[in-house]
Amino acid sequence: MDGRFGKAYRLLKTEEFSSVFALRRRRSRHFVQVYRADNGLGHARLGLVVAKKTAKRANRRNYMKRTVREWFRVHKHALPPQDFVVRVCAAFGREEAAQVRAQLAELMLPERGA
């Protein structure tokens, strides 16, 4: 099992982000909003949006992105083949990171038994 987060698993171009935002299939919780769209590639891809408005300091924004990327890297094989754009709505730190991971699992992983 490949545990890396290579370019094949990232949304890199503006058009890729725009196509996901255009569909407006959004689910949200307190810390994050998740937009999703089918990609037809056979694996999930991730795009991140953490605005300066959310956290002024770059090191805080980088921590939030690192947390989401790490969760995605570990769970990418369990995710459906879709493009996900995660928008961080509220700043979080180490104290809230476990709560954010739980929200990501709730919003991105397919429901079991459905």
C-alpha cells in the first residue's frame, strides 16, 4: 500500500478546483467544509483552501494544511474516487486536531451500512 501523497492525489490547477466548487455538493461542520465531485480516475484527490482570514500567521495555516493532508494520506484508499476540496472555516490547533480528524472522517468517508 502506497502511503505517500504524490501529485496524482492532489488538485493543483485552478480549473480542477473550479470544477469541484461548481457542483456545490458541500457538507460542513464547525472547522471544515468539504466539496466533492466525481473524477473518474479510480482514486481520490485532495485540494486545500486555508484563507488568511482564517489564520493570519503562515505557520498556523501550514499546521492546518498538514493535519488535513496527513489524514487524507492515511485514509486515501478508503475514500471514493472523487475530488475533494477541504476549506478550513475556523482556525484550529493541536487541542482541536482530533476533533477535526473526526469531522473529516464523518464528511469524507463513505457511510457504512448504507
